[in-house]
Amino acid sequence: MAEKQHTRWIWEHNLYDKTWAEVRGSSGFDPAAQEALRVGTSIAEPLPTLRIDEVTPGEHPDFLLHPAYVITSERLTRLIIDTGARVQLLPVRMKRSPARYQVVNLLEHIDAFDEAASKVRRWPDGTIRAVKKVVLRPLPAGTPRLFRVAALPWLWVADDELRCSVEDACTGAGRFLAPDKFKFG
């Protein structure tokens, strides 16, 4: 039986690995900026700067591990920009480190979630609490190569070309899962 060929992948970018540096102390984003970064809405100028005061010992990967933000190296940022996706880059200042990173705010949202075919659990207020199976709708030609799922904005979906580029060029850049293998909550 032939294995299913995937053209879109869910990009998990906050994987814990004790060999890589992890942000332990940061400041600089007010609650409105934090929410904008969580859901992928634009932040007004002047852009705030994320100040990183402490990182754990370890190698600095292309995704610097932070529980709330997507912090990428210049190399990974370039791969993301090269997709043509609409992004907002916010500056990062790292105390006692020459490493250069940016916070990436992905602004592309596509209504790609097929909720009827997916398996979700909801909170009493109706918001999605857990996703046990993700099914994406068929995507038309011209769909951005990298986007957030509109109904689940914490899910970033990448095309196969970006997945291959990231896997070939980057270290510690998370992992890519077929949508039917992704679970949350």
C-alpha cells in the first residue's frame, strides 16, 4: 500500500530539547502585543522589542525556544520571508549574546480547517479546547506557502517545499507533522 503523500504540514515549533538554549527571562511586550502575536494580527508601529535577559546553556537553534513567541534566527527568518507570506518582524535584544533573532508574527490566515471532518473538544463557552484530529480543506492553487489556520491561529501550516528547506538548512527548527498526525490538548 502506498503511503499518503502530504503537500501541507503542521509546523510544531516549540519542541523541548535540553541540548538547545531556551528563553528563561524576557520582557518588552504588553498584553495587546502578546495577544497579537498569539493570534497573528498586526502590531502598530513603533514595534516593541523583545528583551531576552536569560537563556539556558546550550546551542542556539534556529527556533529559540519560548513558550509564547516564534523567535527565529536570521537563516530561518530568510526561509520564511522567501515563501512570500505576510509577516511582521519584531526586534529582539539578547543580553550577553551576539546571536541575532527576530520574533516572527505570521499574518497570513486561511480558512482551511474542516471542522466537520476533524475531531475537536470545546470548552463550555464554545472555544476549542483540544484537537484530536485535524483535517484541512482542499486548498486551491495560489494558497500561500505558509499560513495560520484561521479557526486555530496557533497552527502554522507549511508547504512541502518550505518543510524540505527548513529540514535541510536549519537546526532545532521544530518538526513538521502531517495534519492527520497532529494532536493538541
